[in-house]
Amino acid sequence: MKANRTLLLLCALWLCGVAAAQTTWQTLSSGTTKNLRDVFFTSADTGYVVGEDSILLRTTDRGNTWTILNPVTNLAPGNLNDIWMWGSNGVIAPQYHGGDLKQTTNNGNTWSNQTGPGSLCFPDGVFFVNANEGYLFGTGCFNGAYVSRWNGSAWSNAELLYYGSTAQAGYLGIKGVAYSPASGRYVAVGDSGKIFSSADGFVTFDTVNVFSGENFTAVDYIGNNSFIAVNEGNSFNNVWISTDGGQSFVPDPNFVFTFYYPGFYDFEALPNGFAVAGGYKTTLGGGFLQIRFASTGWGSSSYEPVDQVVRGVFVVDSTLAFAVGDSGAIYRYSLPTTVQVQEMETVALDIYPNPVSSLGNIQLNAFRDKAVMIDVFDVTGKQVYGLRDERFTGVISVSAITSSPGIYILRLRDEAGTNAVARIVVSE
């Protein structure tokens, strides 16, 4: 027990604890003036941004500098809507895929074609529960709101969730998908207030009755069997919440309104409730960012106007988030770290086997099927591995972490708010 307490104390001093929350978004230099549409980070250091005119950016230093990679060749109009990465592998959804998505296996250095569902010509985005389960969503070649499922090796025929049009939106499409590990249900949101709920990956689904004419743009799981969906309407009902696993939605009564009257284009959450919404502000023009804190929710000082309209957001953890938007805008939210020992809030993590062979697997059976965030650090404090998984398999290949024997520290956070650490000994 003494050894465990010592480990927890060292990890708390080294990895855990943040200063009191404050809203501050820093403008970063992207090196481009092209409009940016989405951002995704695989760790606190490494992130990717896609946008119009086939542009792809990458950072390996927490967003301080960005490298413009080779353009991702795709069909007209040549814009990239969304990106999802896991380690060195990833998928990009272009605005028009013409039968092919884009995939990489080498950290975005090169991209090849990945056959997609032929009937879903206009993807809005992709969402992955894990590497073996994902969803492509958007509008069909001849209109209609579609979702296609990834099974680890191929995309399924796209499921038609809705076919119709409205005066406000024209033909409807799907704009966001999310998953609750607590209920096992999936939620898809789309134009003209459409929300769909499913227990089997949209093979079958229910249409949720939402009395809203606004176009929903994003949805995410916030923990406690709850979802939040946002729309782009600059009204008093642009944030909706479900507390029953996605079976019904109502306007979020705790959302803090401001005189900026924002509309939101993206929303990203952690399973502990921390989240970021980004979009535009009606008054004065430009962009808008608003934070939902894990402990206090939507605070009265949690919003911030920015120069450019925000199109995409990504949350790394409760202390670090990024946003991208028009004219090459990239913003970073970060809290200064301080040494605050919180030993009682950190628990020792049981890992099997330990020591483990460099060719073996780490077993974390207690967290199987849960939403987790995992970071691994070497003895110098450098992060060598990061994982964000909506439904964790419970297994990590050591080769994905390192090829070098030694001692490593693993930190895990799950949907219940568990903050756990362990020492891993990797042998030959």
C-alpha cells in the first residue's frame, strides 16, 4: 500500500492538477488564410486541421507551429469537411467523395482512396466509436439524410434516415452522430430540427420529436447518459439536452445566454461534461466560443468572442481545447498547470501483465466498453501515446506505445470521472 501511495503522490505532482478555470482563447498562427473546417488531436501535442482547397495542416508541438502538408487530392469542389485520426491512421471526408473517402496510415503524410458508400455523395463528417466501428453521415447523391457504418474493414450501404425537404433547409442531411456507452444508444442530428435515436447503429431508429425549425449542426455525449445537440439558429433554443440516453431532447435550461446571440456550427464534449461550442455571433459579427465546465456547467464567464467564424472544435482534456475557422483561424484554450497534490482523487490502476513484453498487450479489463482517455508518458515526462475511445476494447498493444524497454506512466480517465495512474514496466 505504501508503494501505491508513493506512486500516486509522484503522479499527482507530475501529471495532475490544474489552476482555477478561466476562459482564455489564444490566437495561433496557421500559416494559411484558407477557410478551415475541422480539427482533430491524437494527443496534447499532435493535431490535424482540414479545410477548403484540399488543405491539411499538422502540429506536433501543441499547436505552437503548424506544417502545411501535401494537399489531399479530391474531386471538385476540393474541400475537406472532416477528419478523424487514431494514432497514425485516419480518415478524411471530402465535401464530395464521388465514391471514395481518403485514408492514411502514416500520420497524414500520404493519403489513398478508401471506398465509401456510393449513395452518400456529400458527407458532412465522420464519427468513430473505435477503430472497428465508425459512421459516415451527410446527404445522399439524390438528396436524403444518410448514415453509413464502418465495420473495421469496409463501409456498409448507407441507411436512409429521412427523405424530404423544407422551405428553410431544402433537402435534409445528417450533420452529427454521437454514442452513449452508458445506454448503448446512438444519436444523429440534422437539418430542420431532425434528431434520430438508435440502439443498433441506425439499422433501426426512432425519430425524436423536437419542435425546432433550426438546423442542428453537432451532437456529443457529455456523460451521465446525457447528450447535448446544438444548432446554428441565433435563438434562445440553440442548445438542447437529453438526459435519457438520447430518447428525448429539450432546450438546455442551464445554458447561459449572452447579448452576442450566437449560432453554433460545432460541439465537442468529454464524458466528464467538459465541452466547447463554436460558431458565430450575430451582434458585431465574427466568431464565438463557449465552454461548458465539467463541475459547474455553462458559466456566466465561459464565453468569448473571436475574430473569425468558428467551424470546428476539439477538446483534448479539461485543460486544453482547439478551434478552427475562416481565414485560417486557429484558437487554443489552455489552463496553466500548477502543482496541486490531489492524492485522494487519483487511484492506482491494475494492469495485467506487468511487466509486459514489448510484443505483448496490456489488459485493462475493468474499463472495457467504457469511454476513456489514455495517455502514456516516458520517464522524462514526454507523452508517447494517446488514445480517445468511445467504447474501449480493454486492450492496448505495447507496440503502439513504444518499441523501447523501460518504465512508463499510464494515466486513464473514464466517463465516470475516474482518474487513475499506473507504472508500466516494458521488458525486451
